[in-house]
Amino acid sequence: MASIRDLHEQLIKKERSAVEITQEALDRIQVLEPKLHSFLHVTAQQALEQAKAVDAKIAAGEKIGLLAGIPVGIKDNMCTKGIPTTCASRILENFVPPYESTVTQKLADAGAVMVGKTNLDEFAMGGSTENSAYQSTANPWDLSRVPGGSSGGSAAAVAAEECVVSLGSDTGGSIRQPASFCGVVGMKPTYGLVSRYGLVAFASSLDQIGPFGRSVEDTAILLNAIAGYDPQDSTSLKVEIPNYAAGLKPDLKARGKLRIGVIKETFGEGLDSVVEQAVTKAIDQLQSLGAEIHIISCPNFRYGVPSYYIIAPSEASANLARYDGVKYGLRVPDADNLLSMYTRTRATGFGAEVKRRIMIGTYALSAGYYDAYYLKAQKVRTLIKQDFERAFKTVDVLVCPTVPTTAFKAGEKNTDPLSMYLLDLMTIPANLAGLPGISVPCGFDDQGLPIGLQLIGKVLGEDQLIKVAYAYEQSTTWHLRQPNCNE
């Protein structure tokens, strides 16, 4: 499937219709879904109606935006009015939202065509999309491997060309990690740049919606559509949004002196040698494009995982308390009393990973342990943020591997949640500090599995991040490779 800009040109020149483009995506979904399981709900009828509306505008001579008629996948933790939003959980199995999330409304207003809701780890808790209550998504590059998570469905759908771009959410790496595993571009924006209104909360101080694309430019175009102030989100930033897709050049020298910092704590023990080699080559490539390379120390980086797995479960414990069988979602019948209804509903509706995190969070927030765990984790969070602030006094952008490994086999880490958590080592700090990060393909291992390069920017530094990522991408061919999902 072509890029957003190419498809837009085909539409306005009337070489293809929006209905044809949408039908092509729907046909591909029908062929691949029995193997990939990227989607929980395919919205074929609505998608074709949206496409017809775009074609009608073109026929009437009206101007259309870049996203008009473009097939998009939406992670199934973003509310879509009249369409099921399950968060891949049994407890929301029959939930149909009465309202639209801000991001999906913005895409609808832009004329984008939603082809379906993508699979995820239940309530976005996980790193492999194996914690979904309904199905496990496969990696398009190797169907025996995971696509990453929690936004694995969104990443796999883009990699397999079931849609052109998609939306995911990132709490501790849930966009960047699956982007790395699936060989696509994935971006976590600055906290507050994109409205969280209508995003079903996991950890409210960490969650952020962001885009997936097969190219940096497609990702930038989608980010432009969803970014911006929203009065319905109290954490939304009231800032001017630049055109992220404008002025992209395949050279860093034209931008003046650009200083890139290599986070030394992300290299060494625990990092696969093939990932280290690919990322090191990518850093050399950035230098050849005109960047100055500096070695930077962020000594508190290594404490990101333990502090995150106190803070995130604590917030999840509070957020998921609303699922009690009273207002909406699952209610187990024939309970003897109110407490029995609560406990039986939650025991039936929540999966093992969600229960684990609720229990951790409830324990960390309980009397006598709040100061020892939660408060201490928040102090560590501040130290990590200060590390970044010191680093950005010396450099403009930070670089490191996105994930320490390539995609692992399905089922390989199901009995060892700690090893799964450690995969977030390099992505979590950006969430704790509220910074933007982007993962771009930078190589493949000897099994033909993609490797991701992570770039981290200053607060509201998306424009610069995208330009650096684009220059790197255009100097390589990694992003041009496509998985053969038909095998």
C-alpha cells in the first residue's frame, strides 16, 4: 500500500477512489486476519460509508486533506461511539461507548477511514499482546513470534499493510516497543500534546496516544491530525502545533549544529549483540549526516523499571476500581450480596496480568507502605527527569536502542513476567519524564527480525525528533523492506 501522500495524489487526480483504497485494505484484512489477529473489530460498513463521503467531496470539487480516504486502525482502548470498545478485556466485552474520543473525532473530521479496532494487551498491560482476553496477535515478520505490546495489533496491522497508519497508546513503551518488533515507525508524543479524552485509562500520569506508520512522514502527518489542545482533558497542553511533515530533509547539515547524545547506560549487559551492532551503525550514520555525537550519562535510567512498576500499577489500581459490575461492563449474575457481586465480577472479568498489577498497586498504596514504595518511586521519577534535563543542556536529541532484543517467540515469557517487564528498560524513562520518543527501523537480525532505534527529545521537541528520524530513515533502506505475511 502506498504512502499517505501518494494515496492523496491518486485521489485528487481521480486515479483511484477512496472506496477502492478502503476495499483493498478490507480485502487484505480478510485474507490475513486468520493468521495475524491484529483486529478485534473490523468496521467494514462504516469504513465504506466514510470512503463514499470522501469520494463525494472529490466529485463535488471540494478540497480534501491529506488523511481523507486513508485507512486507519484504532487501538481498542479509545472510545468510538456506537462501536465496541473492549480494551481486550472480558469485563468490557459488551461495552459500546455513547461518546467519541477526541482523537478518533479528529480523524473522522479529517476524513480518515477507520477500518477497525486493533488488538492489545488487556487494558494496555503487557509487552506482547498475549494478554488479550480474545486472541494473541502474531508478528507479520514471523508468525511464531509476538508483535510486542501493548499496541501490538496497531503495529502489526501497519506492518502487514492492513491499514496505512494506526493509533496506539504508550504508557511505558507500548508504541515504541511494538514498532521496533514489527519494523515500523512509532511515536510517543510529549505528555499532554495529544488529548487523552476517551482513552480508557491505565496509568493517567503516563498514558499518551501516538501514531504508527511505515514511514516517518506518514507518522508525522497522523500526529498533526491528533495533536492539539482539548478543553475536555485537564492535562492537555495549550501550545501551537507546527506542521510536523513540513520541511523534512534527508540531511542534518542544513539544520546547523545538531548534537546527539548516546545514553551509555543503555549499552552493555542485557543488550543483544546484534541489536548493539545495528544501533551503533545507526549512530555512525547519524554522524555521517552531520550530527555531533556525544556520550551522555543518565545514571538513574536503570531505576526506571522498578519505579514504573510501582507508579503504573498504583494508578491502575485506582483507575480500574470503576469496573465493579454496577455501572457498565460485565456483571456476574446471581451474587448473594454487593461484595460478592464485586469480587465475582472482577475475578471473572479481569485477566491474570491485570489482577497482578491491581494487587501490586493496591499494596503499594496501602497504609504503612505508601511512603516506602509509592512515594519513593515518585522521588526516583524526579531523579530520572533531572537526568534528562542535565543531558539536554549538552545535547539536542538522545539516542539508544528501542528494545534490548528482537521479537521473542510466543509463549516464551508467559511464566516470567519480570523478564517481560525488563524489555521496557529503555522506553519507560521517557514516559516517567513526559518526553517524546520515536522508534525507527535500523536493521534486522540473522532471523530476519526488525531492530529499532529510539530517539528521545526535549518536551515538545517532536518537530526536531521527526526531522532527525526522517534524515536517518531516508539515508537507509530498512523501512522499505516488507514482511511476506502470505507465507
